[in-house]
Amino acid sequence: MKKEWFVLQTLTGKENKVRDSIRARVPMEGMEEYIGECQIPTEKVTETKDGKKRVLTKKVFPGYVLVQLALYKEGGGIDKDTGARAVVPETWQFLRETPGVIGSWLQQRPMPLRQEEVDAILSNKPVDGASRPRPNVEFTVGMTVKIKEGAFLGQEGVVTMVDPDKGKLTVEVQIFGRKAPVDAEYWQVEKVAVEEAVSVEPAS
């Protein structure tokens, strides 16, 4: 069956358990036809503490994992009971029985990611693979911006952290009905005009 990449919502802090559970259960339950790879996107960050520099591994999207799923029936189809896209029952039941997966995610019939988006997320590079110059623009905490690259393309959110030295910031967006922090570089976002800004409050 055709598998596509999805951003799977989990309880925050349970990403590793969800990934390990999926990887262990797939061969045990004979689900290779329906479930493929499961990854947690990470990036290396440098931290200086007490005069010593160390490299840490940080989750790019806390509360989410990437997983290959044969989630929707090939050729389309509509569920006669719900009117939503028809899902593969084996995949649906497997995810419902995975501890740490938030059930509301499944009800919203998520869209699969494009392969270039997956490649960019897993490699922590721009979608087109090119290096980008840092734009001559200032971002501040509380500013509303729109994401221009990656899995959250088009999402608007509020800036909650800015690192001008590295040209990076954190944007809080609404994903599947809950707030989630998304790390991005300056070139991956753009300011939203005041009259266009969505009403999203930064986390307290």
C-alpha cells in the first residue's frame, strides 16, 4: 500500500515513547504494509554555560513525530458514516492503540506532507537545499509572523523568542487545535501586517 508522511501529534514529552512503541509494534503485529518509518526531527544547538561550550540535540517540533502511514484508502473514497475521507482501518486502529498519540489528531483527517518538506525537516535544511542570506529585518517577541517554508507553510503565529545573533526565532502556532512552538530562521518567516494579523496570544 502507498505510504505517505504525516506529522503525528503526541503528548509533549512522550515523543520518544511513541516512536519506540511504533517501531517495536510494527514487526510484532505484522503492520509493515501499513506503517513505515517513524522519526523525531532534531537539530544540533550550541550552548555555552560556565564558559564551556557544548552541543545539544533539540527536538525541532516538540509534541510531534513524523511517520509514514498508509492512512487513506487508495483511490479516495468517503466514509459513509462521517462524510470524511475514508481511512485504512488497520492503520487507524494501530494509531488509536499507540500510547501517547492524541486522539483528536486522528479525527481531523490530516494532510500528508510533500516529500521535499520531509527531506527539509529531517536534514534541517531549506526545502530548495540552498543557503539563504540573513534578511535585514528585525523581529521582536509578540510580533505576528507567517511561516514561509516547511511542514507549517502558511501558518501564522506569535514570536515567543528571538536570537538575533543566530538569526533564529521561535513562533507559537495553532496546530490541530493546540499551541505548539516552531523554531525557524529569519528567512523562513515574514512579518504580518497589523490589519492581517491573527489573534494569537504568546504563551505565558
